[in-house]
Amino acid sequence: ASKIEPFIESNYPFIHILFIYLDLASAIRAYLSSEFYFEKQLNLRRINIVIYEGFKHIYGYDEDDKSLSFWKNYILSTFENSQEKHIIESLNIIENGLKELSSDTSINNTILRECTVHYRYKERDNLLALFNELIKLNPIIELNKSFKLLILLPKLMEIITKSVELKGNIEINKMKLSNQKNIEIINNFISMIENSKTEPKTKKDVINTLNKIKNLLASDSTLSYRM
């Protein structure tokens, strides 16, 4: 289980970003197919919420968010020592896009988020605030920032795929080293048994069993990881 855990953990942000992509694409489609003004504004609200929540996990708005973000913990941390030119270029392109979005104050709209999620928050009635926020939403501005994020998401998924592959191969290399040490130990046992005065048939059976274990370890050492 401990060997599989890094693979599961590495795939989590990819799956999360895929869901953000699907949610955002669905919200945009719903807006474009809306017929009435207020229906359109409600779908703009949905687009806004997907962008707000999604961007918070991907990159973040403040230092606390960024310290927990997918960008810092699953991407930059993996490639911090990379010398591959195409990886560095991809990281720079994506980060520039994320920085541009993070400077857009309309994305980090905490008032809209609160009144959308909580129509009533404690003693505060948010319905009037929600109505006012919906009226203010500008379709051009909202769709522009949603398309910018929508373009970045496949690039993020691509770089995360490379990150998962790199982490997977690191774990495989650790496994290979561990298996090689165990193979050396088994070889020493086989050598000791061969030189012992054990009954020939017992000696042969034990050596055959150890060789089978050794072959299994050797086959594990040929593994490579692909997502």
C-alpha cells in the first residue's frame, strides 16, 4: 500500500482539475444556451463560483492559499530541479497565465461567493446582495476570464501528467534499488546453502524457491511507470 500511495496522491490534482474543467465547460454551455436575461445571469453566477473555487485550489489568492495550492505542492515541487527546456517553458507559460488571473479582482469576489452559497448567513439575508451582484455581472468580462482559465486547464493537466510520470519513476527506481539489495542477500543465502552439508534434495528445493523469489524481484526491477 505504501508503494501505491504516491501514485494515488499524484493523480488527485489531475482528477480535481479535470472536474473543474468539466464544471466550467458545462457552466459556459448552460450560459450560451440560456434564453432569458435572469437565466443568463444565474449561469454567469455559476461560472463565477466554479472559477473562484477552482482557482483557489489550483493557484490561490493569498499566501495561505498558495502554500496549499496544487501549483506549489504538486507541480513546482516536482520540477524545481528540472533542467529540461520544454518543461521550464511550459511552467513559465502556465504561471504567467495564473498570475494574470490572480490579479483579476473580479475572480476573487468573496461577496458574490458568500451570497451565492449562503442565501442567508447567520442573521444576514443575502438575497438582495445576490440580486445586486447578479445585475452587475458583465457577460463579456465573465466569459473572457472563464475562457482564459479554460485554456490553461488542459496545459495544467498535461504538466501534471508529466509530474505523475516523474514521481512514479522515482518510486520505481527506489523499488529497483530495494529489490537489488534483496537479490544480493538471496544470492548470499544460495551460496551458503550450496556450500552447506544439507541433504541434496532439501538443498535443491530451497535453492529453487529462492531463485523463484529472486526472479520475481528481478522482474519488478524492470517496471517503468506511465499514467
